[in-house]
Amino acid sequence: MRIKLADVDIYFTASTRRPWEPHQPVLLGLHGGPGIDGSQMRYFLEPQQEWATVVVPDQRGHGRSDRSTPPAWTLDQWAADIRQFVEVLGLERVLLVGTSFGGFVVQRFLASYPGVVRGGVVIGSSPRRASESEIIERYRDLGGDEVAQVMERTLREPSPQAEQDWARVCAPFSRLRPPDELLTRIAGERVETPEVNAHFMATFGELDLRADLAGVRDPMLVLVGVDDPLTPPDVAAEIRKYSGGEVTVHAVEGASHQVLWDQPERSDRLLREFAASLGLVSDPHPRPKVAP
């Protein structure tokens, strides 16, 4: 489906396994990247279709949505787009969930538009980019000296060869559970916009949302993998320190950067419990389905 915002058309999907009922909760998922579409996020959020309508847009500049122009590829604009998206579709009882890059958008949204959604979930993200030394040492702790050296070259001596080495040596540390056939196909077929990634990453080192978080009033849930090399758990936990609202932080064992993929059952339980605390679902611990 597509929806017209002020200056762009946004592609999105909406899926649920629940029988229709008034005031059904909406889980609005913001994909990672930047520079990739929402297909992987849609796959990761399938379990939540049991208790919510899962809506996932391709954000401006991504996937099947309009590209727009580089001056609009900013956290301010992406957050404003989500505000208008919620308004135009008339979404109510919304839980906003963002993973990685999407988590930065969630933080900026909550700081800029308090009270629009019931709460926000930040997964594998943080209020600032971890420093180069923090990231390099995380890769060293998790993979050893060779992996740390490749990460260091990628950060300090960027080049096509360094990117290839990173994809070969470092990228596998982003998840602990091997990809299945469908996830492999999704990754191979997704729509990529590397120009958006390059534009964002040019100033990524300066990203710091800690001052913004003082304006947050809505409850937040932060999930971070214990073995996440890109987002050290202590850096992700800084959201709780700086937020003006209530924040719950869970460091998830057995998970790396892709928490939803590595620990789908635990992720679903934590998301459902948070949704219940916001009054969006009545039963945070449903009984397992029994085959007839």
C-alpha cells in the first residue's frame, strides 16, 4: 500500500493474525539501515501479528517509497514523516518500535512529538554512536585481534577493500543465529539505497541525542544484545540516564545486534509485556496454542 504525505509517497504494509476488533493495538515498526527497505523488519516482527496490527513503512529515501532529496534525509524529517503517517492513517493505540537506525528515529520522534504514541521501543540502538575505540574493543572482545583490526581499518581508513573485508570478517558478528532460507532471500532481494546510507554516515560520528531525550515523556523499552558489537549495552543504557520519561532496559542474553532475530521468543515476550504495561494488550502471557 502507499500513502501520500506532504511531499512524498510512502510505501507500507499492515498485517495481523488477530480477528478484527475496535481499538486494536498497532505496532509501528521502523527498519534499520539506513539504505535498506523494511522487508527484514517485516519478517522479524511476524510474531507480533498475534497480538497487534503490525505496520511497517519504507521510510523516505528507502525501498519502494519516494527517494526525496538529500537535504530531507535527516532524523528530523524521518520523525516528522512518522508523525504525519500516524495522523493521515488515523492510527491509535500505537507502540513505535525501531531497530538500529530506526531506533534513532524513535528517539527523535518521542523527543519531538510527546503523547502521539503510547510508548517507544529502541532495539540495538543508543543515544549516541559508540566511539571508535568502544566499537573496536567490542569487536576485539567478541572476535579477537584480527576482527578488531578489520573494524579499525573500516572506521579509520575507509575504502572499498575495507568495506569488503568488513562484510567478510565483521558482519557475521551482527547476529548469532544463522539466517534461514527466507531471511537469506530477503537480504538478497531487498531494495537498497546506498546513497542514503552514505549521506547519513557522513555525519554519523557527530550523532548525539542525549540532550533531546530530556524532552521525552512517553515510556520507553530498550532492548540490546549482550553480544552486540555495534551498540555496547552500557551505551544503549544511557537512554535511561538522559530520558525525561520512564525507561526499562533489557540486555538480552544470546543476542547480538539483531535482537529480534537472535531471540524471537524472548523479544516477543518483552514487547508484549511492555505493551500490556501501556494498556495495549490484556494478556501479556498467553497460553500456548494446543493442536486440536
